[in-house]
Amino acid sequence: MKKTVIKIENLVKRYKDLIAIDHFNLQIEEGDILGLLGPNGSGKTTTINCILSLLSFDKGSIEVFGQTMRPDSYDLKRQIGIVMQNVAVFESLNVYENIDYFCGLYITDKKLRKQYVEDAIAFVELDSFRKFYPKKLSGGLLRRLNIACGIAHKPKLIILDEPTVAVDPQSRNKILEGIVELNRQGATIIYTSHYMEEVEQICTRIAIMDCGKNIAIGTADELKKMIKNSEKISIEMTPVSEADKKNILTLPHVYDVSYDHGQLLVQCSAGRHNLVHILGYLQQHELSFGRVYSELPTLNDVFLEMTGKELRD
Amino acid sequence: MQVFKAFLKTARKSMPHNLMYFFIFSGIALALSFSSKNPEDPIFQSVELDIGIIDQDHSTASKALSQYLNTMHQLSLMTYDKEAILDQLFFRNLDYILILPEGFETRLLLGEETLFETVQIPGVYSSAFVDEQINAYLNTLKLYLTADYSLNDAINQTADTLSQTSNHVRVLELDDKKSSSMNGIYYYYQYLPYVIMSIILCGLTPILTTFWEPNLSKRISCSSTSALSRNLQLAFGSIVYCFGIWLLFILTSCIFYGSELFTENGLLCIGNSFFLLPVGVGVSLIISSFAPPSNRINMYNNIITLGMSFLCGIFVPQQLLGEQVLSVSKFLPFYWYIKNNNLISGFSGETFQMETYQKNIGIQALFIAAIFAVALVISKYKSERHST
Amino acid sequence: MFLHEFVYELKRVLRQKEELFWVLLFPMILGTMFHFAFSNLSNSTEIFHTIPVAVCAEEKKENQAFFQVLDALSQTKDTPFLSVTRTDWETAKQLLKDNSVRGIFFAEENVTLTCASLDSSDVNSTLAIEQSILEAFLKEFLSNNTVFTKIVSQNPEKMNDILSLMDNRNIYGKQLTLTESNLDNVVQYYFNLIAMACLFTSFPALQIALKNQANLSALGARKSISPNSKAISVAAQLLSCILSQFFCLTVNVLYLIYILKVDFQTSLFMILFTCFIGCIMGVSFGYFIGAIGQLSEGTKMGILICTSMLCCFLSGLMINTMRSLVKSICPFINVINPTVRISDSFLTLSIYGINERYFQNLFALLLISVIFISAGCLMIRRKTYASL
């Protein structure tokens, strides 16, 4: 039986008239990489700030490692590492000093701390920049420094709040690999993002948030199974008659057919041989066609189907 | 006119901030000008000092002495309190403290030598002067006493004698100096450079800096507006801005000094002050072309304004500055502004001559040209460096 | 933990160039300006010099008595009262115009004094005082003559007594020394300067508040979730800030004393001790302002600069008479103005040494600090926020 690291029940947070978090429930097990996915303004950061007891909330309960989190729960805080959305480092300290400073807030043993700081520098690959001041670092490097500051003390629970915003692809991959590596070393991770590819790539479980609500939770596959759509087939071809459309719709598993911008779009709900059936029908009726694409559903489709809007706006 | 419009919008945003500066600084300038002393008659007049008297004797003689001093100086009666005495002397609220101890009269009649005590600012002129006057009084009084006059008679005779001997001083008019009755205005205009410079630097520099901020500056350079047109628009914006501030200050002086301002001298002051504006704009241009962060702008402003003000004789009158200081400040535009202000007011003892006034204005104009040349060179250099 | 925060705060403060500038460089620069601007001030206006005069009289018509007195007064040892040039009228007039002599005595049967005319602005200048002294001197001589003739005509038998009294020109006053200080009031500019530097220590302290409060900066949020007591962390940073700022102040004080040769007339130790207290006050002030609500950093910095400059202005940094003026209008402002408290501590030390008033000042400063720090801590103590 895995231990529960975070348990959030019925969390409600209001900013005057605006309900930021609306009866939010979430449970995170040890060893998870939980992706908290949602569009901007869906309440991801607010949830995290509530977990950290930076924000007061109106209703509900939050337990971390089985205890209620309070501003002075120092023992709990020692086990948490946080990487903030905004870069929070001191301009007047260099890379090494920044990491050492933040690590020092958790680790008082000097020898151990030195080791940890070196580990963190190696981890984010900032070794050749250790004497650099934040001002001189590029956006990606600065983000990496921000991460190093948050995780240098080797916490059991790491919360990363959109660590890859405005980061170049190369740095982004490094960061993602690093997160997986941290997880392999035993840390439980909460990862918020509005980039679904990232979340799909690294997270073991994914929670989808919208308007402060937890819409769905599960692995990527589980989430995709929750929706009707399982395959999307698009075919470049000349306009199709209404009769043909109706006929295609009668094929097994097909539930929606439309024609737009020179493409026939067929949505299928299940089954493995949908493409064969459709192409067979087209050949049979001597309809000529160009390129054919078959796509499996993405998290975006999941989100779209659940909320009726695109994840990316 | 896009740049100019953006300039005005930025300026409007910083308006409340600048207005605060305006009220503080005009308050300071007015406070200074009203706290200055009123002019006196130019005929010979003995210096009037502030003397504190501690009369512990309360006798006829002590009162007579106080009365005598009262005819020449500002007296204030006080009680013996060491700290009060020293504080008053330190801050120069009083120039001299006279203590008439108990038994002053008795000792006077007995012919004793030490009669009173004084507390003075060590080595200061004015105290020697009062010493001299009191000695003169007591000497005369003692002469009468020696000649067997009664105390009351002696006092009356002394007062008589001393008042008769006052018409032996003649004043030689060395040249026809311009003397005036509108000191307040001159003080107002004397502090104006400090105030206007502070406001222009605090208000204008941040606005200009936004336009020099590297990214924004590049973006404007990329647009179809030519560099010349941009600079002209910025210059125009700055001129409008500064002119507005200047008008505000002139209006303020108008409200407080009224019609006095519209005499020949007042107009000369206004004309002189107009030349402060381009100095401010120029310096502001130079600072802003380095696009410093906002906290540094403040730093430069303070050094430049306070430095110029002290060196050029705004806070300390030019006549009191040392030779070396003046030889440095001749290379600063405010020096010539103050020189003109002194010339108009007659503070420096110079005779007013239109040519000198014009010469000083001319020198200021040269400085302005030089400052703008420097600003242009820097901006040119900066933009070339951007483009490589 | 305490040490960790302490060391890192030290590093941070000492690397912040802009903030170091205000406490370290700005007072030095301003002090240097003061030095140049005031170097002439105490010498030229106050310290007593010998007064040069010209005497003219036709041969054989000289007033013997007057010449005798002049001789006596120009041959005293250390600083003779007068230096006399005997010459003819035309030359004397020229000398007067050149300002090589301050007055011309025309000493025949009637003795008269001729002085140059003065301008309104010269009323309290050295020249005016010198003229007044000459006038007082002449007055005494003339009144002695009058008395002599009067008495001799009425009481011939007293003639010898009178003559001996007149030869034996008496000094009746005794100057009291209430303090070792020379009461040189230029030094108060430097007192105010250090007081200003003390207030400027609030700038880095502002950062401490900002960087520890979760709703003011990301860093604050970051620190709020670390497993440490905020009280210890903030205390370490404040202490570190106080010490580093005190170091800067010390450099300043040493610069003033050893490079600019400012004479504070008290021991270095006491100056530094007072600075230390002032530094605590400044830091707590900055911390307090930083902790107030959700104003932007720029606004808070603006508040700091404005309040500090206003305090300095009211305490007389720019115009030394300001404090007396405030005292007469609204004495309460002086009671609560920290700049006045600091600068008055220095004044007290230099004039009276350590006394009750000095301790009152220190106590007031510490009280202000305690109020600021506790108010700041109340606002900033670890809490959850309604919004970030």
C-alpha cells in the first residue's frame, strides 16, 4: 500500500466574488509524478499556495504527509521543495551562493550542504556558470537556477509550478529529464503546466483542472479512455456528397463525419481497423483521395470534450 | 507625432509625482525667500545685534545699562540656563550674552574692576563690538561717579553724553549702487535653479529614459520614423514639459510678489531664469541617454543638483565662497545665473550694467550649447554602438 | 540559521551598489561640497582681525589726545585692535575705495570718521561690524572728552582722579567659559549630514521587509515556506544590515574627521556610538516602511527618500536656521524628527559633553526604533495571506 503524500478534500478558495477553487479534491501517492493540467487562471497556482499554507482558504482540508499544514509546521516544510512560477533568486548573489543560501535554510550541516549544493549544480548542469550573477544568465539558465534553489535540499515532495514557461526547447528537455530523474531517486512530484505534451511525457498521473474544479484524474491512457473519441482520421479529397457522408457514418465505430477545407474528418469511438474500413468504402465507390492521417486522441481532445473548449487559448 | 504623443502620455502618468515635487520645492523656495531679512536704509547705521541679558541684580544701574544697550540692539531678557544660553549662541539666535550678577551696582559704586560677565562665541567680531560699547558706557559712568555725581545723576549724564556724540560719522558714497526693496523676489530666484533643476531631473529624466531603454529604442529605430524626427519630437516634448514647469514657478512668484515682479528688475530675473530650462533639459538628456535604472537616476540627480547648488553659491552666497571654489564653479552654468541674480539685486555690491547682464546670459547660452553638443555626441555614440 | 542569514545578508548588502552609494558615497560627496563651500565661512565673517584704518590731519593741527589713543591701541601684542596708516585725505579715500582700510579718521580738533556706504545686503557683513566697532570706539573717545571738559569746568579738584581713570582704561567684563567648544556653527552642517546618512540606512532595510513578505515578492513567498522561524531570520538580517551600514557610516565619519578635518569637538568613540544608535533608528525606519501594505517597491522607496529629505531639510541640512525656525513655529516637529535628534546628540556632545539631554536624545531614538521594529514585525509576522 503506497503512502498518501497529499490529501486535499473539498478545498474552496474565494477572492471576493470570484471562486478560485471550487470543492477541489486530490490525493497524491508516494512516488507519483502528478501533472496538474489546466488553462491559465484555472487555479493551479492558487491550489499550490494553499497546500503551502501561504494562502488562507475558506473551506476544506489539506493534509501533507498525514498532517495538517500550518505556517509553522517546520518539520513538514523541511521535506518540501518548491520551484516557483516566478524566478525567486537574489540578484546580488551568484549561482553558487543562491543555491547555498536556499539550501542553508533547510540543511544546517555545512559538509552535507556543500555536497547537496554540488549535486544540485551538477543536476541542472550549471557547473560552468557557478560564479555568474542572475543578471548574466539567459532565461533558460535562470529557470534552471530557480529549480536548483528549490530542490537542492533533496526534499521528499517537490512542487514545480510551471518551471518551463518561457524556456528554450533544449533547456526544457533538460528540465523534464531532471524531473523524471528526481522521481527515480524517490521524490514525489507535483508538476503544474498548461503544456499538455510535457505533462503527457513525464507524468504518471494527471489531474485536469478547470475553473477551480478537478475535472478528471488518472493516467494519460485512463483519461483518454474516458472520452468517446479514440481515433481521428482525416483524408484529403474532393468534396463528398451528403449521401456518402451518411454511408460512412454507418460504418462500425464511426460516430461523426464532416467535410471541411478539402479534408474529410471521421471520428471513431473504438476499434482497430477503422482506417481499413473507411478506405475500403472510398475505393469501393471510386472516390479519389490524397494524403491520409490517423491520429490518436490527445489530452487536448480530452479537455475539449470535457469542457467544450480548447486547452490552449 | 507618435513619439511626442507617447511622451505626453508618459508625462501625464508621472504628473502626480511631479506635482508633489512642485509643491515641496516651491514651498521651500518661498519659505526661504520669506525668511530672509528685509532691506535696511543705506545710510550709516551701527550694526544691530541680538543680545541676551541676564539681569540678576535688578538695580538702577543694571537697568540703566540694559536700557542703554536697548537703544542700539535687540535685547532679550533671559534667566541663567547654561544649555539655553549655549544653544542660542550656537544657532546664532543671539550673538552675545551679558550677565549682570547680583551686586553689580554695589561693586560699581565701590569702584571694583570686574563688574559683569559675558558669554560669547569665541573669537567672533560682533562680541568685541559689544564689549567695546559696554566698556564705553561704564567708563563714562565711572567718570561721573568719580566726580561725585550721585548714581542717578551720573546715569542721566552718561546717557546724555553718549547720545550727543553720535553725529561724527560720515558715509562716503563710493559709487552709485543699485539698491532695491524687493529682496524676497531675489531670494526666490536665487533658490530657483536648485528647485527647477531638481524637478526637471526628477521628472523629465525618467520619461526620457523610457525612450532610451534599449529594447524600446531599437523598436522605435526599426519603425519608419527617422532618428532625426524622433529626436526632434523628444526635444519638443521636453521643451513643452519644462516650459510648463517654468511657467508654474513664474506664476507662483507672480501670486506671491504680485506687481513687484513686473518692474524692470523683476523682468530681468524672469529672463535670467528662462536660461535654466535648457540647462536642465540638456543634463537630463545626457543622464537619460545612459538609460540608468530608476534608483540610479535619483543618485545622479542629487549629486548634480546639490553639487552645483553648493559650488555655485545658491545655498551659500557667492561672496562667501573661497577663491578656489569660485574658480571651479566658473565652469558651471549656475555660477553665471547667480552672478546675474546678484547683479540685479545688488547683493554682490556690483553696479548693474546691462552689458554685464547680457554677457552672463551669453555665457550661460554657451554652456547650454556645450551641454547639448555633449548630449548629441553621446546619443550618436550610443546609437552607433547599438547598430554594430 | 542565525549565522547563515547574517552572513548572506552581509554579502547582499555589500554588493548592492546603489544602496551603498547612499550611505557610503553620497555623504562623502556632500561633505566635500560642504567643505569647499564653507571653508571660507568661519574665517571671513566671524574670527576677529585687526581693523585697518587711515588717519589724516594737517601738520600741527593733530588732535594729540586722539593720536595717543591710536598709538596705544595699535601696539598691543597678540591681535592689536587697529593698524593705523597716516596719510593725506585723497590717498585715504582711495584706500577706502580699495577696501584696504575700513574707515578714515579725520583727527584735528574735531574727530570724525568716514566710512564707505553699505548696501542692504551688507548689513551684517564683516565690513558693517568693523565700521560699527570703529564708530563705537570714536564715540567712547568723544564722550570721554566731553565728560572731561564738563567735569573739569565744574569740579577742577577732581581733575587728577579723572585723568588717572582715563589713562587706566578699564575692562569691566569677564568672559565666562561655559564650554570647551568653539561654538563654530558650521559644524552643524556636518552633524546634519551624518544624521542624513543615518536615515539613508533605511534603504537596504526596506529590502529586508520586501524580501521576507510572501505577498510582496516571490522571494518572500519562497522564504515563507522554508522551515525556519521568521523572527530569527529577520533579526539576523536586521542585525547584519545595521552592522554593515554602521561600517559605511564609520568610513564617512573618518573621512570627515581625517580628510576634511572637521572638528567635532568630542571623542571619536562617542560620535561612532551615536552613529550606531542613529543607524539602528534608520534601519528600523526602512523596515517599517517596507512592511506597510501592498505598495510597490518604487512607491516605498519614494516615501523613504521624501521623508528623509524632508526630515533633513527641517533639521537644517540645507539652511542652518531652519531648526530654530521650526522650533519657534511648531516645536513638536523637532521633538519627533529623528534627524534633529541625531544631530542634536552630536551638538550636545560637542558643547556640553555627555549629559541628560544627550541621553534623552538617545532614548528618543531607541524608542522610535522599537516602535518601528515592533510595528514592522506585527505586519510581517508569519501568516497566511488572503491573497498574494
